[in-house]
Amino acid sequence: MALNVLVTGGAGFIGSHTTVALQQAGYQVVVLDNLCNSSLAVLQRIEQITGIAPGFVQADIRDQHALEAVFQAHKISAVIHFAGLKAVGESTQKPLDYYDNNVNGSVQLLLAMQQAKIKTFIFSSSATVYGDPQELPITEQHPRSVTNPYGHTKLVVEDILESIYKAETGWRIARLRYFNPVGAHPSALIGESPQGVPNNLMPYVAQVAMGQRSTLQIFGNDYDTPDGTGVRDYIHVMDLAQGHVAALHYCQQQEQDLLTVNLGTGQGYSVLDMVRTFEEVSQAKVDYEIVARRAGDIAACWADTTLAKQKLGWQASKNIKTMCEDAWRWQLAMTP
Ligand code: NAD
Ligand code: UFG
């Protein structure tokens, strides 16, 4: 019998791609999302891709009654928790919104799970918990440090999960630390739809290539990296989605466990690498100017992926060119 999985934030960027991957792996998915950063159309798009409509509940993870009702209506075996706010800059201006959504929201969800006796939980953490890396590649043992409220919410929820794991037997928890998710489903039916000016590099580059924005500002070319621009471990969102399926399989096989694992490719690319590859695949010019460093940015960051291979039997397979091609196809599809 197919296992039912609750995916919070399943209408969002990573959640929607993971819902597709879960359905294609034979799971039945119920999405719970308040649509604060996504739309209902995404659910129809998921159905178009997989031929299966996921269950959908429009609700907030802080709404205990809604959670109780979901757990009563569906026999949920595991929860994959994406719902939350994610803009680093905004988190410094509205810290309470971030602590309420990301920390209180996770606590409410875990309380409802405890009551419903559901003990399999997969959490969206972030490479941001490593702060400014002391060593590259970054292993899961690297000390954690954060400099903004968003990062702090991830760190606190990681710690809450550890406390729960120590306090009660039977929990199967995976804390997945994502590096830089980019790209889109190859069908161009789902992807990332940032509201307003994109904070992240890839959607910004795509909008410049499209002619929607005139110039990319590159935040600094004086870092200690091969070409002076920032280096990151970009990972295709479909690879990331498969990483969640692998983490769920892993959890199902354990009596109990607390797994913390990096999800990245293990390879770093600079801002200029990204611009050049995007120009090549789109055949469009990406004009840029070099400006001052962005406050809080680090020079370079990429993952040690050994543990993910060892524990999950998973590794990313899509290269930077495919990431840019899929992001470009999505950009073209989104533009009227
Ligand atoms: P997203 O904004 O596209 O998706 C989040 C979804 O959660 C949205 O559909 C939103 O409507 C929903 N949501 C937010 N608050 C909610 C609440 N209180 N109740 C119910 N639904 C709520 O973001 P994403 O890029 O898909 O990120 C998913 C998760 O992964 C987040 O927790 C994020 O912090 C984490 N993460 C993202 C990145 C990244 O670069 N995208 C990197 C590391 C970690
Ligand atoms: N960059 C530019 N110009 C832009 C946007 C970005 O030059 O307009 C540069 C940045 O300086 C950085 C690189 O492109 O060198 C990547 O920047 P992103 O904003 O795309 O990604 P970050 O690595 O800064 O942060 C992302 C998420 C965070 C998450 C972190 C680690 O936004 O939420 O990855 O997972 F915490």
C-alpha cells in the first residue's frame, strides 16, 4: 500500500519538485501550504506532470486544529517540512516573523505529530548554518555559526530536533542541509517564482537574459577565489528533490535515527562561471557591473558529499549547464 506523506510548503519551489519526485516514487502526497509565497496553480502543474493530483490543504503550520484535522483525515506516515520564510535580508528587518513562522511553526507541527504518533520527520535546513567556512569542502562536522535571524531559525530547529530525539525513542529524523538550489523541472511547468526583485543569483541572471532587468550587479570581485567573485555549490532542484526521496527511504529503514546530511554537488562555481554558462545556453547577453560586496556574504562554500553517498546512496547528477538550461526554459515559459 502506498505510504502517505505530508509535505508542508509543498506548493513552494523545492516542495513542489519534491512532491513530483515523491509521487513518481510511488508515495501519496498531501500538501499543506498557506500559499504566502506560492499559488494554487502549482498543484495543477504537479498533476499535469505526474498525472496524479496531490491532496491539498490550505492552512498554516501554526494552526493546531488544521494539523489535527489533516492527521485525522489521512493516515500520514512521514512529514517533510519545507514551510517557512527564507529571505535573509528580510529576516533582519522582521525577525519576529521569522522566529514565529520557522521556529514556532516547526514546534506546532512537531506537537501535532507527537499527538498523532507520527515520528518520521525530514527538515529543510541550510548550508547557512556553517557561517563563514573555516575549511572546504564543508563536512557535517563543521562548527555551526550564524549571523542573521533566518540562519538562527534553522540552527534552533536543528537543536529542537536533537532534543526530541534524545527525549523520546522511535524518532526517525533527517536534517538536510541544502547548498544553493537552482533550476526547474525540465517540463518548465514548475520552477522558482520570486516576488519582486530576486535576491538570489540564478533568477536575477535569468531576468537579465530575458531583458526584464538591464544589468546584473555582481557583489564583489575581490574575494579570494579563482576569478574574485563568490563561489557556491549550486544544486539542481530535481537532484535535491531526489535527495528527499532517498532520505525518506533511509528513515523508513531505521528503527530510530537522527541523520544530518549535506545536499550539494561537491563542486563550486563562481558568479562569472554562472553568467557565462547562462549566456551560452540562452544565447542572450547578460550585462553586468561589479559593485561592492553584499553585507554578510562569504567568499566560497561547497559541500563534502561523502556522507550523503554513504548513508543515502544519493548523489547529484545534473551539471551547471543543465541547471542553466532548465532555469532558462522556465524563464521563457513564465514570460507572457
Ligand atoms: P518557498 O518560499 O518557495 O516555499 C515555501 C513554501 O512554504 C511556500 O509555498 C509558502 O507559501 C509556504 N509557507 C511559508 N510559511 C508557511 C506557513 N507558516 N504555513 C504554511 N505554509 C507556509 O521556499 P523554498 O525555496 O522552496 O524553500 C523551502 C525550504 O527550504 C524553506 O524552509 C527554506 O528555508 C529551505 N531552504 C531553502 C533554500 C533556497 O535557497 N531556496 C536553501 C536552504 C534551505
Ligand atoms: N550574487 C550577485 N548578484 C546578485 C545575487 C547574488 O553577485 O544579484 C552573488 C552573491 O554575492 C553570491 C552568489 O551570487 O556570491 C550566490 O548568491 P545567492 O544570493 O544566490 O545565494 P547565497 O549563497 O547568498 O544564499 C543562498 C540562500 C540562503 C542560504 C544559502 C546557503 O539564499 O538562504 O544559499 O544555503 F542560506
